[in-house]
Amino acid sequence: MEFPSQAFLAALTADELALVGRLDSPERIQAWLADQLQYNFEADGETAMGPIRVLRTRLAHCFEGAIFAAALFWYHGLPPHLVLLEAPQDFDHNLIVYTRDGKVGSVSQSRHPELRGKPAVYDSLRELVLAYYPDYYSDWTHDPQDLTLRGFSEPIDLRKFGAAWVTDPEVWEIYRTYTEGVRLEKLFPSGDEDRFYAYPEEHMKE
């Protein structure tokens, strides 16, 4: 699957095209997410905005920020790989992950600065996810000791959803289905037989 360059470039203004050209590394994408986006609390109802709408509204929740980052990764030649962080008694989180010189890093949008992207200094995806664990406490109790992160998905290649999502204003199909059939790994399994699990049905998007 090739990046839809013609459709993507045709949809952008000259200023947007220049900005997209400057956001050519995970670090620059992460800085833009942190500095230029407001967190989307969905005050008027649920949204699943596509990359160009995120660019224009300067608004995104974690999934929308991930979709935006994934589109720019793909545009600049990096695989658009999404990893879901699963928390059974909390909000899930989405990372766009990458590898550089054998080390793993991430880009993400979050209302919590500690849950944004991390540099490529981790030896494995598991180590990267473990770096989030101490700061992943409940949005319900707000107790720093109430740690909720349980597991993480294998990398999900968003190219399997085709290319139209790069320019679509809404990406509901991805939002509602991207965890289907994806294997998750527990951070702290009781044994090898307990290490992997499927995304909980009760968390499936309606």
C-alpha cells in the first residue's frame, strides 16, 4: 500500500503543505502535538477526526492525535504503527511507535504530559510501555498510587485499512475496528500461559 500523495497534497493549502513538510521527524511531530494542539474533550459528542481535520482544528484526543501522527509518519517514509495501551478501569491510550538504531520510541497526544511520546531509547516495545506504567494512574480516583495500565497491543499497521483515511474527515471505521483480532500482552502476567489476551469485549467501540 502506497501513501496517497496526490490526494493528500491536493487537499492541503500551501501553508499546510509547508507545515507538513517541516514535521519530518518523530521529535518534530511530538513537539507540534504538545505545543499546537488542544486536547479534544468531545464536548459536543464523540469524534474521530482524520488527520487534515486535526491539522485545521488544532484539536485532538489521543486516538485523533495518533491518526495525525501516523499519517505524517507514512508521508515521510516511516511505518504508521499504532500500539494500544489497555487499562481495564481507565481510559486506553494510543501510541505511534518507531525504531531508530535498534531502539524504540513513540509519539502520542494526551491530556497528561507524562503520557505523551517518549524518545527512542528503549530496547523493546515492552520496555517502552513499562516506562508509561508509573504515570498511568486512574482518571477516576486521581490517586498516583492507583496504577491502571494492564497491557499493550502488538503494533497495528494502519496501512491495512487502506489509504483513504489519510484524507477522510472522519475515521470511524478505524476507530471502531482497529483492535479486532489484535493480540495484547500483559505487563505483569502470572506465567507464559497468561501472557497474551484479546481486547476486552466490554471496551469495544460502539
